Amino acid sequence: MTMTAEPFKQITFTVNGRSVCRSVDVRASLSDLLRDELGLTSVKKGCEVGECGACSVLVDGQAIDSCIYLAVWVDGKTLVTTEGLADADGNLSIVQQSFVDAAAVQCGFCTPGLLLTATELLETGQTYSRDELRTELSGHLCRCTGYHNILNAVELAQERHQAAEHIGSHEFWEAVSR
């Protein structure tokens, strides 16, 4: 008697604050589910072997390469893609605004993954040196910028995040926008 696994599994998870229930192929990657079924196109398909970081998403706060992460593994978890970084009013997150202000975006292909990894780094509460940031961001390939402005943006985001924690984010953004 040969046993075969069920080819589909029902999963429930939260993505960008929205509850999702789907029947997924047990062999499907998370990037396929997010892009093809949910239309979250900030999740880029680059190398598809976990080397470039373009497909990075946050799963329970941790940046992962969604191209090598099975969709069934997100059952019961919380995901954030770049579409979920801005607030309900469309205001950019500290990381997103820092990338804009530091001119850290050129073609934009690597940007969504970098934004999510930078968000994870900020959420640790740790202060990273420039060399540590280079190491932490080393899983992302960028063909345009040479990383200088990207590092500047993450350092700026780190400074702004720390300032926002001290004075409250509303007061911080009022001060920054003057």
C-alpha cells in the first residue's frame, strides 16, 4: 500500500493586518502565494534560491527569503510585506521615508527586501555600527547603488527610530517635517 500526501492544505495567516485563509499546494513557495494569489507584487522574484533578498518578507517579525520558504509554513503566522509598512493613512514608515530622504532607491528591485530587513533591525532596539549594518544587509544584492546610500538610509532610519521612541512618533514627525 502506497501512501501519498495531500497535495493541498488549508492555511490561515495574517498578512499586512488582514486575515487570509487559503488552500495552498504543499509544494508552493510563499513568494508564489503572495505574488500570484494575493497580488502583493512588492515581493520580487529574483534568484529564487534565497541568495538575493528581493523576495524578503517579515514572518512573525523576522525577515525571510520567501522564495525558499513554503507557503504552508505560514499557517498561524503574521506576515508583513512592503505594502504593509505604511500606516492606514498612507504615511510612509520611518524606514521608507529614510530611503526616500537618503536617495537609496534607484531601479527599486532590491528595495522592498531591504526595507523589510531594515525594519526588522530597527525593531530589535539595537544600535548597529555601519560595519554591522553591512553584515546584516549582506543577504541583499543591489546592482545600482553600490550600497552607500542604502547604508546611509538605514543609519538615518535607525537615528529617527531611536528619536521617535524617546519623544513619541507623532511629535517626532512634526519636528522632522518643519
